[in-house]
Amino acid sequence: ETGVTQTPRHLVMGMTNKKSLKCEQHLGHNAMYWYKQSAKKPLELMFVYNFKEQTENNSVPSRFSPECPNSSHLFLHLHTLQPEDSALYLCASSQDWKETQYFGPGTRLLVL
Amino acid sequence: QQQVKQSPQSLIVQKGGISIINCAYENTAFDYFPWYQQFPGKGPALLIAIRPDVSEKKEGRFTISFNKSAKQFSLHIMDSQPGDSATYFCAASEKSGYALNFGKGTSLLVTP
């Protein structure tokens, strides 16, 4: 285990639902990330938090809303998603935003 | 625009053989080049990384070769084993950037 946990591991939701993904890191790191992994595409960085402050938002649609209440927890709130949002959502953390990133196992999301 | 181009998309190698995965980039500001390994149901895990001040780095059976002038780097897996069967991602990041720019991944299958 990498010290980064994600829940749930699998999620099926309708386009009108609201759900949240949770990430927790037990490594004492200061930076946390959300990535989207789709088949046959590179991992896409969605959000970066450094010391709880959002430092990057890679033009992610507003139907994805991140929350970082402290340096150990990161949430991704989902609402009115589209089928093309179906993907593996990965959380990662690092000691500093320039250091090695450690990934969680991901949440497999299916939007119907 | 994809910042890091990775090839091949898939690779089949016999046990004991050498697996070679290549990546190319254009951004000369990149100064950190990690390789990640991902098994099914798991998040990517850092395998080995290199910076441009060296041309080669070896860790056990895994070697990164780096050609700064050609803006290419590659992963060599010597004496490939069935347990090496996984998806491998190259990545690159800038000295002052947050984002890891990932290649699309190579699915490696090592046959017994």
C-alpha cells in the first residue's frame, strides 16, 4: 500500500446524482492531486492543492468541485455528470509539489 | 497538445527478454522524468526517475536511458519476468511546474 486511500473504489451514478469521492493520505504530505485516467489517454491532472490551497485547476468543468479541508483529506464532489466523465479517478500526494507523487488505487466511476 | 509521446502502445516480450519503452518530448523546460508502473486495480507507482544531468540510471533490472539532445528517454527492463506485466507510463515535469505530463502508457505482457 502507498499510504493513500480512496473511497469508494467503484461508483455508478446517474447524470442527475450528486456524489463525492474521498481521498486520505497517511504520509504527512503537503500536496494532494486529483487525476482522471481514461482508456487510451494520458493521465489528466485536474486539481492540485498545496498546503490546503488550490494552486492549479486545469480547466476542469464546474460539475467537478474539489474540497481540501486539511492536508490529509481531499474530496471531489460530483454533480450532473456526463457519460464521458466515466473514468478512473486517481488521488495522489507528495511531500512538496515538486516531489515524487504517490497514488491511491483510484475510484472507478461509471456515469449512466 | 500531448506533451509526452510514448511508444509502443503495447508490447509482448518473452520471459528473460529485454523490454524497451520509448518516450519523446518537446518542452526543453522539463527537468524531471519519472516512470510509473501500474497493475490492474492499482494506482500508478513510481518505478524509477531521472534528471537531465545524467544519461543513464539503473535500479536492479530497470534502466532509464536519457538523450537530452534528442529529447528522448527510454525504459529498459532486463531479464523481463511475468510479474513485470503491467502498464508503464513515462512522465515529465518542469522545474517550476506542478503537473506531471504523462504519456499514454504501454501495456507490457511478459509471456512465460
